[in-house]
Amino acid sequence: MTKHDIYDEHEGFQLWNYMECEKDEEGRETWRINVEVKRGGEVEVPVVAGDRTYVDRGLAQAAGRELGAKLVAGRA
């Protein structure tokens, strides 16, 4: 399993996207995301698991940003 932990900035928050990839016997990728929102190193929204899988890393990364932005908006 491959793991990538990345973050994006959004309205002063860090949107952490913990992505995991599994490959099947034929080399096809399946990515899953878990997103956490932090500000100044402090957790604002605990890890939330994405509800879908993605066929490549770029789609998983974009989905993580989108979910993170929704989590930030939901705090208001």
C-alpha cells in the first residue's frame, strides 16, 4: 500500500489529505482519502473518511481539497 500525506491551504486552515493507494493484480490503482482540518497545528476537525474511491492520485487529491473545504464551511 502506498501512502501520501499532503495538505492545502484554505481560508487560513490546513486541509490535510491522508491518501492511501492499493493496486490489484493487474496494476490498477484504488485511492482512498481521509481528511483532517488544522489551524496553527491544532486539529479543528478530526479525521473524516472519504466515502468514495478514486482511480488516480490526482482525483483523490482534488476530492480531498473539496471535502476539506466543505468541512471548513460546516464549522461556521
